Amino acid sequence: MHKTPTILLIEDNPNNARIMSRVLEQHEYTILHAEDGETGLGMALAEHPDLILLDLGLPDVDGQTVAAWLKQNEVLRHVPLVVVTAWPSETAGQMVAAYGCQGYIPKPIDTRQFPDQIAAFLTSA
């Protein structure tokens, strides 16, 4: 039986979270949503998602701290971590390299390309 990939979305903007969730749910992904970094870390530990999408500008713990913690955690360090950010591409690229993320997707997301981008990150893991 084929297992539906579970994606943890750590995103504080409700509109962005809703758009990303709707697009991915149409492609048979199970979506978990955390509105802040601390909740996201707890959900990652409890649920062991197949992929984590991380906004860098979170209200409580910044995305860089969340990324660093995830990559230092023995259980979660192998989960693909993808930054979804409106930051300039050069800055986002530096963050991806510095924190060991698999890549980044610029905001606003392109809803037509987003499912293929996610599928590529899942298959390259």
C-alpha cells in the first residue's frame, strides 16, 4: 500500500498556509500546520513528517533557529527541510547553505509549479 507523504508546514501567515495546504492536499499529501516555530518543533518530534516546509520569519523563534535545531536533532536531521520565504534569493540561498536545508521556494509560491517542486524535494531525500 502506498503511504501518503506527510508534510509539516511551519508558516505564520494564514493566507500563505491556506494556499500551500490546499494545493498540496489536491495532490494527495497529508498536511500538518504549525503557526510558529515552537509548535512546529513539537509537531516535528511527535509526527516525524516526510518533509518540512519552513518560513524564516516566524513570530516566536526565527526560522534559522528552527532549522538549526531540526538539523541537530538525531531523529529529525534526515528529514528534508525546505525554506519557503519572500527573502531575496541570494539571502535565502545563503540560509539554505548555512543551515543544511535541501533548498528553498520563493514566495509568493507559483501554485502551478509548487506540487512538482515538493515532489522533487521528496524524491531527492
